[in-house]
Amino acid sequence: MPELIFYYSRENRWSVNALAAALEGERIKGLRLSFAATEEEFLRAALAAGPGTAAAVSFFTCQKKAAASLAARLRGRDLLLLAGGPHPSALPEEALAMGFDCVVAGEGEAALVSLMREFCAGGRPSGVIRGKRQQDLGQWPPFPVRAGLFGPIEITRGCPFACAYCQTSFLTGTRPRHRPVADILAHMRSLYAAGLKETRFVTPDAFGYGSHDGREMNLPALRELLEEADALAEKHGGKIFFGSFPSEVRPEHVTPQALELTRRHASNRRLIIGAQTGSPRLLAAIGRGHTTADILLACDLCREYRITPYLDFIFGLPGETRADEKDTEAMIEELSRRGAMIHVHAFMPLPGTPFAGNRGRGITATGEAFLKRMETRGKAFGKWRVQRGLARES
């Protein structure tokens, strides 16, 4: 019986959920899916597998060394080694050079279904397979119910802003596609049937749900989603979390109407907002599409609606000067005075973006001292030290 073994790591499990759900939905005859949560389990399962087995790894740029190590351990075995995810999508030839037989680049659901049909029919797919963008986000479920694996429901894919540091627009396109409300509710019912009471969502901008271009909000669509989801959650004794992890919102979309809907229908009392820098010059240079005034207003509105804003900032962006860094520090100080929490990131160059190959300025000694002071005061947090180390290795 043909088998596909997924490396189901904590960092990549939601991507694997979508791929496995597509395969479940297509019911490829004879195909067995299995999931290994650790590198050791994955290697053990792959090394023990017989003929007719494929092993798949989805990985980010920060995981490329670990992925290369897995491929090296399995290369030469009677296995079809598959790679996918953000890093292989941007640099498929690099993934092939690691030892993977086949790379699925881009959105992987349809491509993986086609690939596994060929494999189960006795074929041996190889090289780079470019996935087409899924126009109907409701075509496949967000998680594989029959496998008993669940997670957040992806409600939007695609982002129009193409920020210079971010892979999202370059992987999933600049035209947003939204999962229909009826489909979202159906998958919420699957969660409740499995005894899971909390529903979270994956989206580049929660308040952009239903928007035709991702820029202009669609409040009727947002209202319909939140009202319907809340009503279903209440019926099942559940809760919905909207605009908090693993999603976020854009500052200019934090409006009284959106916050009123969130406060009324969602259970989260914190909102994750992408600010990225307090420098007006850098905001324009990286293509964020909003202003520093938008950031401050978003913070004030959140506090008005008794929601704590958590704002993301990136230090060490390419082109950042000491003047830009001072602007960001001043912005962070002001936001913290207004009750915000600051989530700090160190810039990491990602392939497939305009900043690919550019290590940026790095976090300066002055910037590091500032961040440590903010952490000591309990106003900032983040894995910026780890990210800085990974950026140096890139």
C-alpha cells in the first residue's frame, strides 16, 4: 500500500494540515497518510518504510539546515523525498540540491494531489512542480478530520501590499481569496464534533476578511462572519478568537466598527497589530502602506474598547539608519505609555522577497540596550536574539 509520511513538526503542522486535508478530500485509492511529530520519529518511520513510500518535509528558511540534514540521512533509500513550504517555494533548485527528489513550489494542495496520484499509479515524480493558486479557498478543508488532526481555519490567502521583507504576497499572490462563511462554519462544526471548543483563524489581516482588494475593508462581510461564528460557538459552548495569534490585523483597519464587532463576538481581549517600524521613511521604503499616525490611532482605539494591543516591530531592516532606529524607539516608548505591548523581531532576509540576500543593518548596540530596558520593564518581548543569530547564519 502506498504511504506518505509527513514531518509534522510544531512549526509546520498547519501547512501540513492543509496538504493532508486535500489528500483526504480526494480519497486517492490505497494511499495511507502518516504523521511524525519529531525528527527522530520521522527518520525512524522513513527508514523502516518499504517500497511505495514518500516522505514529505515542509520548511521555512530558518529550518533549512535541519531539512538538509533529514534529506542527507534519507537520500539513496527507496523513498520519494518531497519538499515544500516557503523556502523550497522560493529556492526550489536549492532544495533539490539538498537531496529531495521533488519540490512542490507555491500553493501545494492541487500539486500534491496530482503528484501523489502519479506516485500511487507507479510513477516517479521528480524535479520542480509549481502549484497553481487555489482560486476557491473552500475547495478543500483546512485540516484532515479523518486523521484526527485539527488547527486554525484559514479564512484568507493573499496580501496586496508585498512588503519588502515578507514572503506572503510573493507566495500566495496579491489578490485576497476568502473562504466562504458557510464553509468556515462547517469546519467549526468539525472542531466541536471532535470536542474542541476554541476556534482560531489564519489570515494575513483578520479585519480584511471579505475585502475585494485587501485594502478597502468589507464591514458587511466581516460582520456576517463574526455574527455567524459567534452564534455557532455559543450553541456549542465554544469560543472564537479573532485578530489574535495566529493571525493579525493592519493598523489602518483597526476601526471603531471592527473593534465593536470583535468585542461583541470574539473572546480575545488582545489584538496583534503589524506596525514593523516607527520611522515614516522606512514605512514607505518597505511598502507597508500605512502611517505612524495609523499605528498610534490603532493603539488608542484598542484601549477605548478595552482590548490590549500587541504591536510587532522589526529591528535591523535594510536601509535603517540611527535616525530611523530613534524614531522606532520613540514610537515604542509612546505606545507603551498608552498601554501597548511590543513584540520585537530581528530582521531576517527571506528568499523570494525584495530583501532576499540582504542581511540588513543588524540590531545595533544602542538598539539592543533599548530593547533590554523595555524587556526589563515588562513592556517588550520576542525571540529577536534567536532571529538575529539565524540572520547572521543566512
